Amino acid sequence: MFVIMCGYVWEDIRGTSLHQDVLRLHVIANSDNPGDQQLKLQVKDQVVAQLRDALIEASTAEEARQIALRELPAIKRTAEATIAQHGYQYGVNVEVGQYAFPTKSYGNLVFPAGDYQAVRVVIGEGQGKNWWCVLFPPLCMVSSSEQGLSLDSPQQAEMSLKCLKLLPRGLQVTLEGKQHKG
């Protein structure tokens, strides 16, 4: 019974529904030069501020996606204005779509690798480091660190299964090639 419950929790954590239950924001800088990286954060701040009010009415990820689609022209104008205000002449591409993301952690949450719906803002050539957060549920609105979350960062996502902590001391369980001790 315990193994079945852990297996169920493991499948749930691995995120088949998580991919469908969130809307992410993904902002990609023109390049890795410091000015472009700072501009990326400024564009991110303005886009998050703009979407904060619009997404309040969303109660599902699909509703959030529909709102984001409706807001695309305004998001693009906001990004273009922010870029121009900071003295750059980059173009910007803004889309809502399904994009591949690697496994990453966001605070205490782990987002498994996979395809997620996202609002993607690509500044200029889009060859720089990127920043991401979760628009729905509104995690961006609560926690948007200045450094942001980079998909290129070397940080390792670590998953902890509470049911494994209940194992008797010394007992080992192997899940997907990794051993876990009780």
C-alpha cells in the first residue's frame, strides 16, 4: 500500500497536470551583455505589472491564456516602449504558445521538464539569458526576484517525497535509478 501511494504521489509530482495548470512568462534578452540583461529585467517588470490586473479575473490556466492572448498587442506596446525608454532600438516579438522548459525550481515548487503554455517575450535577437516566472497561478506577482530565474542557470532542482521520509531508518527505495534512504 505504501509503495502504491508513493508511486501515485511520484506520478502526480512528476507533473502531468502541472503542465496544463500553469501559464508561464518567459523573457529572453537580446544578448548576454550587462545592458541587455538589465533591459530584460526592466521589460519583465513592466509586463508583469501590466498583466497583474488583467490576470486577476482568471480562475484557470486556460482563462489566463485567453486573457494573455487578448492582451498581446498591449504587451508588445509595453515592451517596445520600455525598450525605447532605455535608449535601445531592438524589435520585440511577443507570443503565447507551448514551449519546452527544463526542470526548474521556483521557491519550494519544482516544475518538471516539459511543454508549458507561456507568454514569450523575445527582445531583439533573443540570444541572451532568459528570465521566467509563473503568471498563473500568480507566482510572478508575489515573488519576482531581481535576478529572476534563468533557464541557463546551473542550479539543480531537487525533489523530496514526503512519503519517503516515513520509511524506516536504513530502508532504501530506488526511484528512476536514484536511491532514497529512510
